[in-house]
Amino acid sequence: MASRLNLRAASAGDQHALWRLHTRSITSLCQGAYSSHELRTWVELLRPEAYLPADPPRTVLVAEQEDQLVGFGQLDPVRGELEALYVSPDTVGLGVGSALLSALETLAWRANVRAMTLDASLNAEPFYRARGYVPLHAARRILTSEVHLVCTRMQKRQPLVLRSAAGEGPGQGRAPLPEP
């Protein structure tokens, strides 16, 4: 039986664990989508001290199982931008990414964000498509003057039922929102 997944706000004490997880996720899950040079450059730019504290109003959520960090996500609700979503390679397909994404979407919708946007890595695009995100156009993440990661700009609009619940369209009443 799988252990319970706990989502919580990240704390300053999570910096090194976030860095380790991010590094492992990139080097393992992005193989095949990017060259070894691109992956090496990406990972070399990561620094533990850069993870927290997130500048307000950013929200960083972490997912834990058995007191082990197994995923994290970062949202800027002002821009409606999902800035990061990474899971441990050991937990791919177990619902960690979906739980984090759902919680961050709930926070965005509650902040009255009309549409969530993100730059999906090539390996993560199918994950986002399966959760209602649509591709807008090809994009690039500039890491260095020589390394530009190809990615896909994606978007998901706030569900109409939530807009209706806020009194902004057809329909009446409030739709219940899941707790993050």
C-alpha cells in the first residue's frame, strides 16, 4: 500500500532537498528530450540558495511521502504562471505531479487567475496535455548564450464552472474547490 502524500508550503529548511530533487529530476527524466550538454548546463546553473524564500506572491508547495520530499511546484498567481513542477524520478506515474498541479491550480483559480500558463519541457508536454493544457507555440528557455532549451508554451483556462461560481457567467451557486 502506498504511503500518504502530504502537500505543504515549502520552508527555508527545504532548500537543499529542493535542489537535490530538481537536479535528479532533470538528469533522469529529461534524458532523451535534451542533449547531455543541455542537461549538464541546466543542472550546473541550479543553486540550493536560489529556491527559497520565494519572492511574494510566489507560492512553493512541496510533496512529501514518509518525510521524504518527492516533488515541488512553484506558482506566480499574479501572472498566472506555473514556474516549476518537478517530481522525484522514483515517483513518476504515482500521482505526485498531478496532486501538486491540482493544488497549485486551485490556488490560482481562487486568486481569480483567468488562465494558467507554463513552459513545458519536451518530456513533460504529454503530462500537461493530459491535464487540460493546450499548446500555444514553441518557445525557448535561455540558459546561456549558447544553450537555449526548446519547450512548449502551454495554457489552461480557468474552468467555466469556477467563473460561474464567482458570478461571472451563466450558472448559479458556488462550486466546491478542493483544498491544497
